[in-house]
Amino acid sequence: MFLIACLAILPLLLIAYYTIQRTAGHHSREDTRHMIQDMVVEAMNKHDQDFDD
């Protein structure tokens, strides 16, 4: 149940993060996309480590 909740919330957090970054205007679209990809990779790596423990 916890896993389902986390997976359901992740896209919402990504959308919110993308929106905040775009409205702040400090980063180009490519920079924002790169940051989001890095964040997703980091989250998936953490998720894999949680299962390894």
C-alpha cells in the first residue's frame, strides 16, 4: 500500500517541481528537463536501495 501511494505521489511532485522551475524563470527548458531526469534517477536508485536492505 505504501509503495502504491509513493508511486502515485511521485508524478504529482514532478509536475509541481517542473511548474515551479518554469515559473521561476531561472532555468531554460533543457536545464529543467535535465534536473527532472536527474531527480527521477536519484529517486529510483533510492527506491532500489530500500528493497536491498
